[in-house]
Amino acid sequence: MKKIKTGILGLDDLLDGGFNEHSASILVGSAGTGKTTMALQFIRKGLELGNEAIYITLEESKEQIMAEARSMGWEDIGAYVENSSLVFLEAAGKDLADFIKEEMPEFVDDWKGSNARIAIDPLTPVIWAFDDKYEQRMLISQLFKETKKVGTVLSTIEEYSGEGGEETVIPMYLADNIVRIFTVPGTGNRMMNVLKTRQSWHSEVTYPYRFVLGIGIVVDTSELDGKRVKKLTPDLKLAINNAVANLPKRDAEQIKNVIKYLERADLGDMEPEQIVNMLIEDYKSEERVLDEPRVAS
């Protein structure tokens, strides 16, 4: 999958390079954790790279969003609006079912294929507007489906229960990626973790983050250093070739295909050699219905 940079410093390292292109991601967090700031960073990175951007606000006004951008030191937000590379869709106070079913498809027809970045901030009003879970699911699914035709989507959701409660279940299930940001009770420390990615690796560790004026949110990934990236040494690669020499050809190829991902995996305190040995032993123990040719040594 083609990756696009999120614009949030440190987050790309946790997502194997960024969000998958034409995916729908959810950013879930309680009030004051920085959801709108991250949505703006995501949008702004695309604008810097020459892409168009659409900010769908279901609650605050365009002026409020632009004021928040300026408060972070992003004074260029007005210029992007003036040259129409950044477009706002304001749906606050509208009938959200009509907005999603009627206005969005018309808008998408005009923008389809533009490879823009889309922020939906926040998605929560869609959940609140309908008690019926089926209706919620259908509308959110349609919203994601339509906006992904235009480009890559990042939606924010307000979290109230503290652990991804009932109000977040449907959108989190439908999303391709889920990032959670939260404040640790009693400490004030802000933390981030990736709960889910489809078709991609992601870190399973929780990391601190902070607000930096002029930049936005910065994730402290020092905990990642030395754990995720563990290169396969030439000696280990030679040992792997020797170890699979007596295995059926299909098994040997499968092991080699799997092992190449070890240099991209978060191994924690485990070493590549340990996982390679476990993998080879696992294949040795398998029974085949039909004998297959062995790999020539």
C-alpha cells in the first residue's frame, strides 16, 4: 500500500511510514487532548506537499478552526483558503442524514480522484444524532466510502468513557486505522497509542506526546529506538539458508518470505534469531499429505 505522511512528527514511525492512501482513520480522545490540532496537522502536511484539502466540520465554525490553526502558529492557513486549496464544509446545525446522503455524494462527484486530504472533525455528532445503531453504521459507512473516493480521511471522535466506550464502537470497527490519545489521570501526561491498522504494521507501545508551538503535536518515539529495527546479519541470513535446505521447497520459500518482515517488526526484547529458530521448528513439525521436493543445498 502507498503510504502518505501524517504530518504529526513521530506518528509515521508508529504506522510503518504513515497512513495507507485512500484509507479512513479514526483519532479518538477526550476533550483537550489535541484532536483538532492533529487533524489540522494532517491537512496542513498535504497542503505543503501540494495536495488539496477538505475540512468537514460538524460542530465548530470555519472561523473557529482557522483561529485554532493561528494559535498554533500556522498563520498561512488563510492563504490556503484564499487560493482554494483548502475548502471547508460546515455541517453544524444541518440534518446530518441529509448532509451525508445528499450533499456529500454531490460534493464527491466534483472532487473524486483529486487525491485530497479530508478531515472530519468531529464525527461524534453523527453518532449522537441517531439512537438506532443500524442507522449510525449505515451513515458512517457511507461517509467513509464517499470521502475515500476523494482521498485519505482522518476523523476525530470525542471519547467520554476513557477506554473507547460504546460511543466509539461503530466508527472504530469501520475505520482502517485507529489512533487513541489520552491524558493519564492524576499526572497530566499525554499519551498516544495505535490500536489498529489494516494491511500494515503498527507499533503496540504507548508513547508520550506534547504540543510544540509552530509544529503541533510531537510524539516522543525514543522508546521505539533499538527495539523495532533489528537488522538480519549476513551470518544469520546464511544460517537461515542452511537451516531450510532440507525443508520442502514451499516451506522454505514461505519461511524466507516471512523472515524478510522481521526488520520491519516491533520485536521488543526478542532477537531475530529466536524468532527464526521458532519458525523453522514450527515448519519442521508440520505433516504434509503429499511429499514435496526438497530445496537443493
